Amino acid sequence: MELRTYQERSRQTALYPQVGNNPIYPTLGLCGEAGEVADKIKKVLRDRGGVFDAQIRDDLRLELGDVLWYVAQLASELNLDLEDIAAANLAKLASRADRNVIGGSGDRR
């Protein structure tokens, strides 16, 4: 599935206050879902010796889907296109790799 198609189709399921004028709601949802992903990973390290079996991987697939949904809604709230976001991110990373600054910190290195 293409990112633009996902963004358009996921938008049809957006039911929260002031859809179209509320970037705060999907931002908070994104934080919550990312936290759920982190918590599952933490428990794999704590309880399963770092082994990601099929069930855990499937659980993480579902959680990452929720993360993606909130990313798509936040992008829509900001009138940004997921295809453009993805392309810009790859271009940024390629530039960093070309300049040998892929490691380190700073958004605009």
C-alpha cells in the first residue's frame, strides 16, 4: 500500500474532537502508542531474554500500526503528505550518509 493511500483511507476513521483543526489529539495519541511499543520491547528484554517470538512480533505489528495511524492523522492535521515526509526523510539520511554524519546529533547536520 502506498503511504498516500494509507493516509487518505485512515483519515476516514478519524473520530476525535475537532478533526481537521486539532494536532494535539494525534500528537498525544502518538506518544501513548509509542510508549506501548516501548513497554512491549522492555518486557521482552525483562521476561523473555530478548527473544522476539511470533506472538510478540505480531503484537508489535499491531502496536506499530497504531503508531502509523497517529502519524498519519498528525500529518493530515498539519496538511502534510506522508509520501513527502518519507521522501524528505530518505533524502536527509542519504545526505548525512554522503557527508559521513549519519551518527551524532542535531536535526540539521
